[in-house]
Amino acid sequence: MDKGYLSIKEASEYLGVKPSSLYSMVEGREMTYHRIGRLIKFTKADLDAFMQERRVDRVDIEKEARKILSLAHNPNIDVDALVKKSVAESRENGYTASHGNQTKVKGLGKEVSHGAL
């Protein structure tokens, strides 16, 4: 029987994330949920919409390189600025090697992730 609503545990299994991650997203109001007293429930439709909102499309690097090179033939274009802009955009939208790495912060005496700095 399809209940229609999923518990934190069921939703975490459905999405493939830890229950603690879902609790954090609920606390930060990053996703739609239903509260019944102390219980938190989700619908599959809401979970699917949440994931769709976070979809990151693949970038065709060769296509982007050709676009940059074709613009480079125009003497009025600042190629260095264009490359810097492209690199900055790719860092905003994609995974970087620093994700998840731990760094000691002087004076705090604890490890934090690069994203927290």
C-alpha cells in the first residue's frame, strides 16, 4: 500500500542521502515538507521537485573552448578576462577538488571544510 507520505528514513533512502542531511535541509527550510506534531513527512513529488531544482547540466568543454577561441580572433576581446570569467562560472556551477577536504584553521583548534572558510 502506497502511504503517499515518506518518513525521514524513507525519504533519505529514496534520495540516497543521510537522514542527518535531510534534517539539516528541513531546519534550513531548503525543501518542502509536512509537519504533523513532531513528525516530518515528505511526498515523492516534493522530493523529486527538490532534486530537479538542483540539477546541474553537463558542460561540453570542447564546445566552450571553440566558442572562446572564435571570440579570441576578435582583437577587441580581452581573452584573459574571458577565460577568467569562464573559470569563475565553472567553479560556481561544478565540483572542485577542494570539496570535502578538511583544513586546520589557526586559532580555532578544530578542522573545518573549505566551504566553511
